Amino acid sequence: MIKNSLHDTLNRPLRDLRISVIDRCNFRCTYCMPDKEGSHSHSFLKNEEWITFEEIVRLAKIFVALGVTKIRLTGGEPLLRPNLVELVGQLRAIAGIEDLALTTNGSLLSAHAARLQEAGLDRITVSVDTLDPRIFSKMNGGKGDLAGVLEGIDRATALGFAAVKVNAVVQRGVNDAGVLDLVRYFKDKGAVLRFIEYMDVGNCNHWDRSSVVSSAELMQLINRHFPLRPLAAKEFGEVAARYEFADGSGEVGFISSVTQPFCGTCTRARISADGKFYTCLFAGNGTDLRALLRRGAADAELTAFVRNVWQARADRYSELRTRIRTTHPPTPKIEMFQIGG
């Protein structure tokens, strides 16, 4: 049941909050934080500039009171944030949070999975773009170990989290030849594989429309080898089109921000590692909640501030991507490693 009526200008409710706990990462993925570009010289936040756990919990309670039921911790790589398990436990104690999740590159997951589950984490999403070690290394800047990531996924699956998902960003001419290998590997392992269209998030990944492999193309390819049946959406705002394998061995999802934008049902708010509030993944500017917190704003003031920002929200970048990119001068956008995916 909807517990409040906080909606934006396009009548989209506030339901999901994604919190970036750190802007650092131990990978340098080409579509997010390529080592050769701006991220190499990016001045990462000092520890004291990170939004604190106390501040995160306080903001989470305010967002929950305004309608949020799902919280996801992101980064950078969130497992690099010291004592993250403590934050998970504190968030788990907030009444009204129905789903508490984490997105990770998986490199540290094996060591932390059990404690995360004990603290109350419900779901984990791991990024794995290929099963080819050479391409895996090329895509993450030579920083990661594929075997270690797969071990982390196996560990999380064995522990019985409510869901373990594997996200793969597909780029034409880079890792698209390995799509079926991913399907074969994960379809019987209890993890849900989701393919994500390559997006123009941030400023440094040199996105080009010709590098996008559409979800329709991927679905047709997979269906020829592993017949699929469509599944109904579980809830309003679900971003992945879901299919089950006809042999009953699991499901696969497709996230199509480029070819089939879902701005009209987007229910996500985002808080960056330095405490700024963003209403779109492709936003250029956020509003500073950390400054309000640190000058002593009362909960009522913070609540009114968040309410006003959301009610004024009109973002729909993906629906307008072509027009924006062809008729407007380039404008800086927040990088994915600063805001999470």
C-alpha cells in the first residue's frame, strides 16, 4: 500500500534511495572510471568529506518517512568504505525499509558476504561484464581478478541472500561476443543475470551510440539458444524487462535506458558520497544535504527541503537523450563513480 503521496511533476512517486558511500574504487572500468581519463586525475574526497554513517542514517529516516521503501548502497566500490557492515546494521533497524541492497564489483565480496547478511542486507548485485579473463582485465583497467569476483558470487549465493544479481554492461566490439557464455554460466547458479545497455553516464567514458548493443538484439540472440518467456513486472518502477528460461532454470533481465527509456516510471533518488541529493543518474548538479546537516538543520527543515526538491523534479534525460546531445552544448554530468549506478 502506498503510504504517502509525494510525487514529482510527472507524477512519479519517491520509492527508491541509492546512497553512494565512497567515490573510490579498486577497478577502473572503461564505462565508469577509465584510468586514462579524468578519473586518473580526479581529486577523490578526503575521508572527512564523506557523508558519515550518522548522517546517512538520519537522511535515510527522512526519506523513508517521505515514501522510500528500498535503499541500495553504492560507490565507487562500497566495500572499500571502512566498517560498512555497521552501516548496514543501522539501516536495517529503520522501520519502513522493506529492501536493503548493495551494488559491488565483487572483488571483496567473498570476505564480507557473511557479515553483510548477518547485519541484515537483503540483496547483492555484482558487476561482471565478461567471463573472458583477458577482456575482463581490459574492461576494468587491469585491476581486478575474475576468479575472485566469481568466488564472491558463489559465496553470496550459497549464503542464501534474498537475491543475487549479476549486471553486465555490453559494448559492441568489446564484450558482446561473450554474451552467451555469461548466460550459460549463470543460468543454473541461482543468480539473476541482467544485461545493461551501455549508457552515456558522466563525461569520461567516450560514449558513442554505435557502441550500444540494444536489449532487443540481446534478447533475440539469447532466445535463439535458450528459449525465453516474458515475465510480468513485480512492481511499478521496475527497470529491468524480465524473462524466464523456458526450461525453468532461472531468469534474465534487460535494462534498456538507451533504446527503451523508462524515465516515466523512475522512482529513484540518489545521494552522492559527499552528501549531495540528485534526482537523475544523468544530472549535472545536486543539492547539498551535507551542508544542511552540518549547519544543524532540524529534521523538519531537512524533510521540507527533500520534499520540495522531489516535487519540483522533471528529469527525463534518457527520453530526451538524442535531442539534448544534438541541440545543446555539452554540459558536465556527475560521474557514475561519484553517484553509483
